[in-house]
Amino acid sequence: MISSLLVANRGEIACRVFRTCAELGIRTVAVHSDADENALHTRVADTAVRLPGVTPAETYLRGDLIVKAAVAAGADAVHPGYGFLAENAGFARAVLDAGLVWIGPSPRAVEAMASKTRAKELMSVRPLREVTEADLPVLVKAAAGGGGRGMRIVRRLGDLDAELAAARAEALSAFGDGEVFVEPYLGGEAGGRHVEVQVLADTHGTVWTLGTRDCSLQRRHQKVVEEAPAPGLPADTERELHELAVRAARAVDYTGAGTVEFLVADGRAHFLEMNTRLQVEHPVTEAVFGVDLVALQIRVAEGHALDAEPPPARGHAVEARLYAEDPARDWAPQTGTLHRLSVPGVRLDTGYGDGDTIGVHYDPLLAKAVAHAPTRAEALRKLAGALERAAVHGPVTNRDLLVRSLRHEEFGRGRMDTGFYDRHLAELTAPAPDPYAPLAAALADAHGRSRFGGWRNVPSQPQVKRYLMAGEEHEVRYRHTRAGLAADAVGVRVVHADACLVVLEAGGIRRRYEIARYGERVYAGPTALTALPRFPDPVAQGLPGSLLAPMPGTVVRVADGLAVGAAVRAGQPLLWLEAMKMEHRIEAPATGTLTALHATPGQQVEPGTLLAVVQATQGRGAASTCGPAA
């Protein structure tokens, strides 16, 4: 029996495993980098062991240090979570060689399936060895790991070498393995759906398939919304998927939890890979089948046999990943303090607590919200409503995108594919500001200040307050009257106003706003606003053509041969930033001459740091540009 377990991971998956361990009476051990010293997973574990350093290469990818931590802390088992070393056969062997229990498949199975190139060969699928124009578009993919890292779509043959280099660098940073391969790109415009099958196998020859999941809503090849079961699959396709999944598991004598992924296109199932670990989206399967997959992983590792058949499926479940990123700004990752996170009425798996800091070193995933209901339509409605009412106070997130995605007509009909966001991102991220939120924030602020200044006994002149909301400036006016605060706007009545709650009535409809403040940041209900000074200070203007860092991160490379005085063309990649385990390409904003280059590899930068300056030819205007390294 396992009595103490170390999770070789961080964030929400570590917290998720610890929760099951607590229910089973198993003591828990966390490992943490210096950046994660006070992270939630270290606070909920019984014991925590430091891994010196901050980067994944120094910490969570150091299998030797993690095994030493397990032994030193008295753990008798290691759970890898997902990402980092979860699909590293060498790490699995090191755990077993140290006399510890490995919560996962055998190293031989990991070796066979965790490398996507070897897995495809095992399933009689061959990657492309040479690429011609006729093969385009193609997908460059990391052989190890997942989560969209080390993946690039190549549509022009001349871009292949550069994208191979970028994919290798990103894969090496994320997984410690720079192997990549090339395969035909079947997603997006081909109308493909990303469908997967959850498998669970014991050491006694039983292999369960726990239904299907659809994970077609993706950005940068990373999943955003997942659901179980996959809607609208023909019975013969679903049967084929289950048969192929069992075949893959039995081919390597698989044990534990794993996922076999497919692209369903043109009525056919194309094998993509087998993930030899727990998936991020496992909660939707747990909800539908009423199981705890982590508990079952532990039971299998202890040698227990599964029942002959899995439990029956019930209802439908949907998961949405809440990321600290701005979808309207090319999915730029966001950092800062997460003041409050609350999503009522649904399951919430998170690695952050109120007041925690979201840094630059790791994935921008804040939480996963999961809703289960008797039908798909009810599950979508439940999750959209919960996210809409959620309190997410801190850096910009994709919350609004998630709500709109769940309510989108195409998604509601189950007709989505992996090109969903390519087609609909503009409409899903179009600003839709609440016109009354700035007034609510101003009235709450006025009430708070009135406690110190006292109420006037005569009607006052209109007071003016300015806020930044959804990237635009909004000015509101209100008055102090004998009866209290009043809106200086036609048709708006102040029903109630204090420092924490404002109720407005307009057009016969009452709107209730709970108010929260964090410095200049104000939340009126779910709407985030930034209070602007009445008399703004003059802002120094940067040089035309200045390339400023759009996010905090690390300069990982500068284009070969790039130097001051070089001629550059509009859109030419000049340098690459790494933030939250993803690379972001900084491009020349215009055709011209590089007149300054301040960025150097390894340099840590903050938002607004001047990286380079391009002087446009013939007086062309220039603006900083940034895109994913794709």
C-alpha cells in the first residue's frame, strides 16, 4: 500500500492529485522551484522540497533532483502529473530504480508511445521524411510532450527550416527533448475534429475505454474547451475509435491511465498520438463516468484489478480552461496578482489562491471549470452561466471568450472543428463593454470618499470620473444631492450606492454591481476598469519604429546576423521572447533599417522594454508587432 506520494509537478495538477491523496489517507510531498516557493501546491501538501532555480530546465525537468527529493522526504511513490517529465521513460526508470512506485505505465510503454514518431510507427502511420510543395500545409510537431508546444503549421516550403528550428528550441525548453517530426496538416480548413479516447488498464489484462472527448476548440494547438462524450459521432466511427484505442494500449502492455488522440476528418479517424499520462481534460470523463481517475491510477499501481467493465456513462460534461492571456492581443500571456478567483456552482481545479502571483516562468493556465448535466445543452448553459458570474480579479483572462464560445451557435450545434477560432476569433473578442459599469464604479468611489469628506447640504456641480474599459476611455458624470448620489445621465436612476454595492435602473431594468477595488483597478460586477487620473501626466513618446516588449519574458534568440544598420523587411522575424513556456516572435513593423538593437539572448524584459528600433524607409509609419512563433 502506498502511504506517501510525491507529485513531480506543480500548479493545478499537483493540487488535483493531492486532493485525492488526502481522501485516501496518503501523505503528500510537493516539489517547488524558487519561483513557486509559496505556490498553492506547496501550501496544500504535507511536505515540500525545494528545487533550486526558477526555469523548468533547472527544476521540474531535473529528474535526478526530484528522485532525491522523494527519497529524502520518505515518499514511496511518484505521480508525474502531466507535462514536464510525465512522458519521460528515463525518469520513470529512475523512479523505479530508486525503489519507488511509479504511478503510470511501464518505462517500456512510455518509450514506445510517448515519442510520437515511435507511436505512429507502432500504429503503422509514417511521418513525412521529405517535404515537397505538394505536401503543404504540414505540421511540425514535438516528438515528446504536448500542450501545443513545439508545434508549427508550415504553409510555405521556404519557411520550413526556420519553423523546424523554432519548434526544436521550444520543445527542448518545455520537455528537455528537442526531437521534432513533420506530418500532413489535417486541421482547420480541412474541417477536422480533435477526438480522443480515455483508456485505463490494469496489470491483470483488463483495458477500459471510458468514452470519447472532443477537444476541437484550440488556440496555438492547445485545447481551450473540452467535452465528453464527443457530440454527433456516427456509431461506427465511435466504435472504430474505441477499437483503435484498445489496440494501442494492448500493443505495449499498457497499464494505468492514458489517452489515444485522433483527428476525425473526411469520415475517417487518423491516429495522432497516445499520451501516456493523465490529460488536463480528465475531469469531464470523471464527471460522466462517476470515477476518480487519480484514485484508479493509484489502485492500479498498487496491483489491484479493475472491474471487468467500466461504470456506465451518465449525462454530459464540459470543461473550459481559464488562461491568463488576452485573446484580442494574439493570446499574449498576462502576469500579476490574482486578487480573487471564484466560479460558483461548478467544479474548479486550480493551482492558485487569492492573492497569488502569476509569473512568467510557467503555463498561463489559471484554472479549469467543469460542468456536468443530464444533456449537452444543459451542461453548456450551466458552464457559460457560471463563468459569466465568476469573480476573476487580476490579470486579463480569456473568460469572456469562453462564455461566448460556449454560447456560439456553431458550437451549440456540435458542428465545430479545429479551425473554430481561426474563423470566429474576431467576433468572439469584439469589445462589448457594459455602458453602466463605469458609472457604478464612480458612484461606489464617491460613496467611499464621502465617508471622509461629508455630504454636501446643497446640490453640487457634476463630478467627472474617467475610466479605461476594454481598451477605451469612458467618462461619467454624477452629482451629490440632498437625497444622495445621482447619475448625471438621462434615464438612469441610482437605486442604491455604497462602497461595495451599486444598483442602477435604466429602461425599467435594474442592474446590480458588486464593487471590488485593488489600487487603480476596479471591478463593477465582472467588468474590469482602470481609474484614470483627472489630469494625466504627459507621456513621453517613443521613437517611431520602436519595438517594445509586449509582455514580460526572456529573450531566447536574435535573428542570425542581425546587427545595427541591417536592412529589414516588414514582417521579418527579428528576435524571439519566451513567456509562460511559449515562444513569441517579434517582427519588423516596417521595411527599413535597424537603427538600434538592445535585446540580447538571456535578457529578462518587462512589458514596454525597448528591444529594437526600425527606421522605416520613405517615411512609412511603423508600429511594434508581435506574433506567435508559428
